[in-house]
Amino acid sequence: MDGSTEESQAWVLDENEALELLGYLITAARTQVDEAAEYGPLRLLTVAHRLADRIVPRASAGTARFVTGPLAQVPELAVPRDGRAEYVARLDELCRAVAGLLSDRWAAGPDGPR
Amino acid sequence: MGGGTGRAPVTGDDGEAVLAAIRTRRVVRSMRPEPVDRPVLEAVLDAARWAPTAGNRHLQRFVVTDDPGVLRVLRAVSPGMLQHPAAAIVVCTDRALAAGYGFPPGAPGLFVDVGTATATILLAAHALGIGAGPVTSFSHAAVSVVLGLPEGLEPELIVCLGHPAPGGPAPMRGGRRLSWRDLTTWVPPQD
Ligand SMILES: Cc1cc2nc3c(=O)[nH]c(=O)nc-3n(C[C@H](O)[C@H](O)[C@H](O)COP(=O)(O)O)c2cc1C
């Protein structure tokens, strides 16, 4: 039992949107071979923002809250050099938020399955 | 022998306007969807033609598109393209022509020429009220396919063009603001 509702199973990307992201991911793998290592997290954050923008109109309320809240607050062009400690702290915060979202959807909480 | 063509130097208010354009140009990463008029694109391309090139060889070629479908594919294979441009000028190097002149493939002049062309395009667009942003983070192989480039024509840099829109991603932070003094060393040293 995964606690999914009908809403949470909805398709959130159409094929064109998915292809755009696929193109980005494949070509970013190539460009990153020649680019500064610090661009790695920047590219991943950019594609996370793009994915978020695409899914938000069709996502469930919890997912929409996450992508318009914690994710939207992390700038997509920031690089670690701009202040490594703050950068890492922000990403850790984002990681906690995504873990919370996924746990709410899939994992049993202290009070049993959700 | 001066080598000049006798053109009048830029003076007075014109000179100030050029310097003001240099200082106020910023990369634009948020653009409105409406097209950039063809005469405006042509004026930008005409400016690019006047950029200095190594040995005055003009080994760069400009491949231009304002086709929404082509632009959509270009963006999908260009991770560094944050904006949705209304047009794009792809600065290419004619490697075959360069080899014919005896330039080895990694000759610095070829890349410097991409830079002079790009800087000129960015400034010309700014002077015409059009936003512009350079992109080098793209798959050269993929862009060659999208544009149907012939063998030997290498896409080096994409300049996105469009009417500037408010908003968009926050600009990349460059640390503290640099002055020309931070970037300059006099020889012999000045006090
Ligand atoms: C060679 C070169 C490559 C660049 N590549 C990209 C790119 O792929 N994506 C991007 O958004 N900006 C790119 N830029 C823009 C720079 O990030 C930008 O010029 C810099 O942050 C300073 O901003 P400003 O020109 O507005 O002062 C590039 C600039 C140059 C000169």
C-alpha cells in the first residue's frame, strides 16, 4: 500500500515537455565534460526548475507546494563559489524538503502508513 | 602609412554614447515572445561584419534563425540557454577556410574572432534596444544537426536575441564589483 491517491498518479508531463528535458540532460552530460566542475550543480538545478515549471500546473497540492516553495527559493544560476557554506546549507535544506515530500507520499510515518 | 581609410573618428556626444552603451549593456536572460524585426536583425549582422578579425580573414560565418521550431530545438540542446529567444545568431568558424589559410585547428585567433564578433553583436543589439545573451554551453554536435551545418562549419557561440522582459533568473554573482584598476598592471608600476 503506497497511499497514492488518484490525484497523485496523474500524468504531469506530456511527451514534448519530457523530450525538452531529455534533450537538456543528454546535452548537459556532454557540455559538462568541457565545463567548470562548479557548473554541475548549476545545470542540475536549472533542469530541476524546468521540470518543476512543467509539472506544477498538473501536480498534486503537496508537490505544487514543494516546487513553488523550497525549490523556487533556490536560484537556478547560483554556483558554489558564490559562498560555499551558504550554498551547501541551502541545498541541504532543499534535500530535506524533498525527502519530506517523498516521505509524505510513500513512507510510513511514526503513526503508521500514510 | 596609416592603413586607415580616412573615416572620421568618433567625437563628442557620439563618443560618450558609445562608452555609455559599453557600460550599460547587460546579458538579458528574460525575453518577450514577439519577433525581432528582420531589419533590426540585419543591422546587428551588419555590425558583426565590422568586428576585427585575425589577419582580416573573416573566418566566421553567422547562421541566423527566427523560426520558433528551430529555436525550440536549439534551446533543448543548449543547457546554457536560460532565455526563450525570439531569434538567435550562431557564430560559426569556417574551419575548412581557416585550414586553407594555414591556421592550425586550435589557433587562438579563431576563438578571439568569435569573441570580437560576439562583443560587437551584443553591443549592436543593445544600441538597437534589443536584449542579447551569449551561450557557449551547448552540444556542438546537436546544434550542427539542428542547423544543418555543412562539414567544416563549427558552431562556436549562440547569441540569443529578443525584446527584454522583466524578471528572469537572478544574474550570476561575480563576487565584488571589479574596477578597471583591479584588472590592470602598469609597467613600470605606478604609485
Ligand atoms: C564566452 C562566454 C560564454 C558565455 N556563456 C554563457 C552561457 O552559456 N549561458 C549564459 O547564460 N551566459 C553565458 N555568458 C554570459 C556571462 O555569464 C555574462 O556575460 C556574465 O555573467 C556577466 O554578465 P554581464 O555581461 O551582464 O555583465 C557567456 C559569456 C561569455 C563571454
